[in-house]
Amino acid sequence: MRVWVVLCVLLSAWGSALASGSAASAAPFASRDYTGHLTSGRLLRSYVVHLPPAHATPAGLPVVLALHGRWQNVTGMEELTHLDEVADADGFAVVYPASVFLGWSDSRDATWASRLGVDDVGFIRDLIDHLIGTDHADAARVYATGFSNGAIMTELLGCELADHLAGIAMVAGTMPVAMSPSCHPRRPLPVMMINGMEDPLIPYEGGASGVHGNQAALLSVADTAAKWRTVDSCIGDHVRSLPPVPGDRTATRVEDAVTCHGATQVEVYTVSNGGHTWPGGKQYLPPSLVGLTTTQLDASEAAWTFFRTHAAG
């Protein structure tokens, strides 16, 4: 238990430091980066937009919503994922929504946002509608990804906003047990998952979160994937392993269900010896606290590769 207290303190300090950096950067952004605001649920909410080169607005562009983890903020998510670089190379917009009190209301009553009844599903719905209606983003190519608490929030978005999204990708997050029976997306949805088998915070085999031991239990990775395969009416799996990388102590297996309703897909990356990290991202805390990241896989590039093959009908 002492380890998790230390971890919570470190994560809180990390989020506070990044928040300070974010406030300092409130000076003018580069021409392709800007902060937007909208009122949702009687709260003034904010988000940061990054546009690829040669685009003054996200007009007609695919959009990837990137949801940060708990005790993190948009700056931390940018730094962790390097999604801006992937967007620049592949021509899509990245939008980083900001949570309330550094945590998403992901249905588990594990954050201040949850306890205060913040409607984050409503916020993301309003944000997508705003991006499409005001900034003319491509309505058929809006995707969501997230890390940790942001991944579980992305899971909830998949259940509630399938009619607004063309695909979701979760990194280091699974579905809460209580969410599964009520998860009835309005249409089949392409889903990608990336999880470490030695994740100390989101147990690979399911159960209570390592930090929130008294909070709602989570499904295992296998049961979460099975839920989405059921939603998408998938049949069968193709299994492959990623090539090893010298000096990397992890190994990655990919289970890919492609025979799914409506040309959807469920793709599951399992990182043996991997921890609570963003593959290909920085090791933001010591491995003794969050486990190892892997260099076999870049989660940001994998997510976009997955997304770009799917568009909403």
C-alpha cells in the first residue's frame, strides 16, 4: 500500500508540474496550435488543437481525440504520446480535451470529476459537434484514444458515442465490470487495445485498480476484448507476434479479429513484461513504479494505422 501512496504523490506532482508548464505556455501558440473553449454542462471546458502543416483550420481533416490519464493534463499527453509528430507526418488533427481536476468521469467514482457528477460524455459529444459544425472536421473520421483513466473514458465513449466516432483505441485501460452490461453502442465500432501483462495499476487479469483498491473492479483484457467482439459480431482471430528488439525485455502479441459486422475490427496488443506505459512513449516514471515500456511498438503510430482504415458509414 505504501508503494501506491508514493506513486499517487509522484503522479500528482507530475501532473502539477505539467500544469504549471501548460499555464506558462498560455502565451501565443504556434500558428498550427491553439486552445479552444466551449461551455458544456454549465462548465467552461477547454481543449488544445494541433494541426498538421499547411492547415490553418481542421477543415475536412480526420480528428484524433487524445484523452490524458489521471493526474496528467493535455501537455503531459502531448509529451507522452508524440501524437503531434505522427499527425504532421500523416495529415490529421489532434485534439487534446482537458478534464476537470486532472481526471475523467469514467463511471468508476474514482476521480473528483466522477464524484462531482461531471458529464464528460456530454463534453466530448459537444466538442465533436463543435469541431464538425464550426471547424468543419470530417464527421466520418473522428476517433478517440486515451491512456489509463483516459483509456477507460474512451471505453465509455465507445459505449455512449458510437454514432459520433469512427473508432477507438485504448492504452493501459480496460472496461469496468459495471459498465459492460449497459454498454450497447448504437452501431458496431472498430476497437484497438494495448495492455501490458505486468501493469501494476490496471490488472491484466481484471480486478480492482492497483491505486483505487476500493473502487469498481475492471474486466480482464480478454473479457474486455470479448465484449467488443460481441458488440461487433466478430468471428475468429488472426494471431501474430511483433519482431523482437535487441535489449528490449518485452514481447508483443497481436490478436486481430477482422471478420466483424460492418467491416469493423477488434485488434488487441498484449505486451508481455510490459507495464502501465504508452508503448513508444517516454518512460514517465521509474519501471519500479509503473513497469516497463516497449520499443517493439509505437502506440501512436499503431493507433493511427488502425484508425485510417476505418470511417463511419
